[in-house]
Amino acid sequence: MQYTVTHPRRVRGEAVHMTASEKRASDIAQSIEDGRKNPSIQVRIKSPANLDCSYELISEDSRRKAIEEAFLIPEASHFISTPEVTQMEERVTLWLRAGYPIHLIGPTGCGKTSLAVHVAKVLGRPVVWINGDESITTSDLIGGYSQMQNESVRDNYIHNVFKTKDTMKIEWVDNPLSLACKYGYTLIYNEFSRTKPASNNILLSVFEEGILELPTKFGEDRYIKVHPDFKAILTSNSIEYAGIHRPQDALLDRMVGIYADYYGYETEVQIVVEHTGISKATAEKIVKTVRDIREKLPDAQKPGTRACIMIAKGMEMLRGQRNINFEQLCIDVIASKTSSPQDMEEKKKLVIESVAHLA
């Protein structure tokens, strides 16, 4: 029997009467909305036969799938595998599979990050990434409450009977560390030593007890058991570099430290050729020049393999021109680590001498 409203009454613009089918449709819509706002709730709904509608399954699995689509396995492009590089890769992979986080330490521009990304790709798990700096806090690692929402619900199912309910909902948003621990992703923590040590205390229980504590949560939600597939690769510049902090010993004791120095001559030449497509003869000239300059500068100012690639790309842009000022390209790249006009003049002289010596 079809219910027909003969005297439709409205209070404040809302209908007072609601049929059974309308009530069911309203309840279904509310269930779906609750599921969207809290994806950890499983919402399974069958469409009533008399309603032409369909509803999706919103679950923790759906949320995880969406996250994995957002955090894809990185493409480690232009990665070369010489015996020297393969040995480093095998060392890092061995310790990760043994269950230990890896701390790659070395001078800037020596290929730490490229190695970390490549190993993460080999592991075959989605990767989450964070760059360390002075402003990083524990919340930047684990997440926090993003917003508070007030809801008012008004029930007018029964004629002239009104029920109201006010609900406050707080939405939690996970950040890289909590995502990696929860779902077993690979965490790449780049420039780890640039973050203040206090912000990294949260890693102590993750690496030792396999538990991530979320200090601002309560009850069972306060703790996350670290997924068995969780892996962590941290990179840091050597302690001699400015703008870094020495991590606490308790945290260093829970990691395997691998020192990554500049690669050998043949490996650097292959890296430059792979990244730029430049001829091997030109790559050799660039690498010889940069390595000669590297030996004459203090640690904090040594140009790395990245400098070789930059010079090679500059030469590629000038291909076809009769007068390629190779010396000026080298000076421009080396000048990125100068502190004064006097320092700049000394570097110019050093580049000119190196180019002349190797000519």
C-alpha cells in the first residue's frame, strides 16, 4: 500500500512525516556517510528491492588500497650496477631483510639517496618519504588530529516528537612513519641528521620493541604493532657538515650504519654517461677534473658525483657550439659551496689549474 501525504507538515523547512521506505533510505545514506568519514568502519549494504540504488563497500582494505595508489614504488631511473655499487646494494639489502633499519652516512652528492630509492624498489613495497630539517616534530612523523567537526542530528520520525543529538568528531591523519608501521611500507628518511634528536625519540620503540606509540591517542588506538614488512632506510651527511645534529646513541645502537663514500673513477664515469647520455670520453674528462678538485678542497666543500652530472648536462645544452667554455661550467657548479668573493677566486684558480693539468 502506497502511503500518501494528505496534510504534509513542515517544521523549519523539514518534513515532519517520513514513510518507512524514506526512513530506510535515510538510514542507508547515513551509514554510507559514516563510513566515508571513518574508513576503518566496514559498511556493507544491500539495496532494498524497491529502491533503485547501489552502495560501495568502504573498509580498511579500501583505505589501504587508496594509500598504496598514492605512495607508489619509486622509479630508480639511471641506476647503474657496477661491482662496487652492487656490493653496497647487497650489504644494505642483507641488513634490511635481517630486520634492522639502515643508516647510510656519507658526504653530500655521493649517491646515498639514489641507493636508498633503488633498494626500496628492489624490496617491492610501497614507499613513504620524509625529508628531515630543523622544523620536523614528532607529529610530522606519526600524524595528528587534523580537524574537529560538530554534528547535530534531528530525529522527527514520530509525529511531533523531536530528538536532537550533538556529536563532536575528531579526525586523525596518519603521517609517513605511522603509515609505514601500520601497513608494512618502506620508510625513506632523507637527511635524518638534520632533524632535532628529540623529534626522533619515537623511533626507539619502533626499532627495538616493534611498537609505535601515538602519544596523543588513548586506549588501544594509542599503540600500533609494527608490520613485519616494515623497513627503514635513513640517510645522513657526515658529522663534519654544518646544519646537522648528532643522533642520540640509544637510537644509533638500534641501527646498522653503513658509510657511503664517493664511488671509484670507473663507476662515476658510468653514472655520468647513464644520467646524461654524454660520450664516455667527455664523461671521463669531467670526472677527472672534478676528482682532482675534490682532492684539494676540505670535506665540506668537496664536489660529489652530482657535480659531475650537472657539468655534463651543461655541456649537453651547449652541444654544437664551437666554443664551449668547460672551465666556466666547472666554476659555476663548484661555486655553489663558496662563502666569500675571496673563496670564489680561489676556486676559479683551482678549476683553471685542474683543467690545464689534465689537458
